[in-house]
Amino acid sequence: MYLREPRTNRSSPIRIGVIALLIIFAAWLLVRADSGSQVPTPAPTPTRSAAEYVAEAEEAYGQGRLNDAFVAYKVALTLEPDNAELYVPLVRLQIIQSQGQKDKLQEALRLAQKAVQRLPESAPAHAALSLALDWNDEVSEAIEAGQRAIDIDPNYATGYAFLAEAFADAGQWLQATDMAQKALALAPDSVDAHRAMAYVYQQQGAFALAILEYENAIELNPGLAYLYVSSGRNYRLLGNYDAAINRFKRAAEVDPQRVEALDELGWTYFFKQDFEAAIDELERAVELDPTYASAWAHLGHSLYRRRNYEDAAPALEQALSLGAAKIENYYTLGLTYFYLAECDKAMVYFQKALAIDPNDPSTLSGIQLCTGDALTPTPARQP
């Protein structure tokens, strides 16, 4: 018997190789994990300047993309809140986009008032205020603000243009003409100047001259739908319904969202006594903007003339509920209810019409119909 020699504890070459590979792999994982935790920082995007947004806005305005222009101007104003030049296009766009709706016109006025509060010695700020006040029927205040603008800067063409509109609304024709001519002399390529001259002519009843100036403005910027609408109204006032229809259709093509164009187009068909075409366009208008009171009123009148009293009544009711409180809407609704044999309702609207004009012949005729003092119904006077 012998004692066995103890085994020497030596690792085999294979085992050593496996361990070495595991160490290398672990080290690789650590390096990878460490590099992954260091996420590369992207290069910062340069902040766009106000001037770049203004250029974008001007391009959009020239193409008739008024919403895009408004947004770009707003961003530019955020970047440069003391840049008075930005308030004029913003207020102008707010007014154009309002399409005569009072709540939106009030927004334009608040913006212009903010401009003057922030920049009390700025000609553009006071010019913007003049325009906004005029469109909100504060004509005397508009003239005062416009005068302040040109006092600050006697060479500011836009100030003269907006002041001309205010003088025209005040019926001060000499001053209005003088201001518009000065605007054109200072800036012959200004859309505002030509539009002001057109408006002065229009308010004086010189519709042909007004059309020439509106068309001059269109030539300078063919992407502005509201200029076609203004030109079309003057054609209609001249009785040239086909030319008016052409301009309103063009306005709708330039800006398909401009409900005012469809409303005026339908109303022109009404004047042509093409009531079916009128109803078609006016139904498109109220579908596009159910809050547009004028289109509801014109639709109601067109349905009334087609003797569709059942549909005329709710259309006129809707117009009145939206603020179209005009005497012709009241008495036409009264006559509509008379033909529907609902004189109780008719008398309510005749009385509201009388509150506006106690001597209106259409209203008095309607009352006679309901009280039995007249034998033959008469159609409503054309509004």
C-alpha cells in the first residue's frame, strides 16, 4: 500500500481561454453601456427672426392666404412687440377676415388700442386705431386717430388712406378726397391708397370711378378676395349684374372660405330675379358659415319671393337671432307669417318694424292685411 501523490490544482488551457473570453465580453458590454448613456446632443435649430416671419406673411398676403399671413404676423409681433409696423397689417387682416361681423371687428379694435397704449407716439399704431374705429362706426374718433397718425408722420401714406375712409364715412367729401389723393401721391403702388380712393368715390355715388380704383388695387394684388367683392358691389349699384356676378365668382375662387362672396353672389342673382340661383348660392353661404346673418336674411327674402313661406320664416328668424335687426327683415317676416295665416306672429314683427320707422309703408300695409283693412295682399318692398 502506498500513499497516492496529491493532484496538483492546475487549470486547463481550455478553461483559461473561456474565462478570458468572458472577461473581454464583459468589458465590451461595459464600454457599450457607457457610450450609450452619452446621448449625442443635436445641433440647436436657429431661431427664426421677426423679419423672416414678416417676409412669410407678406408672401401669404400677396397670394390671398390671409389666415397664414395673420399667423405669421402674430408670431413676428411676439418676437418684436414694439414694432409698430406690424400692428397695421394685423388690424387690417382682422377687419378683412371679419367680413363685417361685429364681434370680430371688436377684436380688431382691441388690438389697435393695445398698439396705441404700447406705442403712443407711433404713426402706424394710430393709423391702425383709425381704421378699427371707423369699421366699428366710431367715425369721429377714427378721424381724430387718423389726424394724430399724419401729425406724427406727415409722409405716412397709409395714415392718409385710412383717414380718407373715415372722412368719407363722415360725409366730408373734400377732406376725404384730399386725404386719398395724398395717399396716392405718397404711395402710388399702395393697395390701401387705391382702395381708399375707390371708397371715397363709392360713398359719393361715383360707382364707375370707384370700380376703376378697385380694379387698380386688384392689379397690384390679385390675391385679395375682398377687393373683388368691393368691385362687384359697385357693378351691382350700376345695374351691371353680369359684371357683378363675375367679380363675386372670382372672389369665391380666390378665397373659397369667404362667405361674403357667396352671399353677395346670391344677392345679385336676387336682383336679377333669378331666385333659384339666388337660393342655391345663399344656401351654400349659410352652410359655409351658419353664423353669417346677412346670408340668412338674403336667403329668407329669396325664399319669400319664391313663395316658399314655410322655409322663408325660419331663415328670417335665424337672421334676426344673429343680429340682422333691419326693418326689411322684420316686415318681410311679418308678411311671411301673414301668408302662413299666422297673424298673431306677424303682428309681433310688424310692431318691431314700426319701432324702427313708424311710417314705413310696407309695414303699415302688412298691418292692414292682418287687421282686415285691406283686401288684396301686396308683396314686400324689395330691400
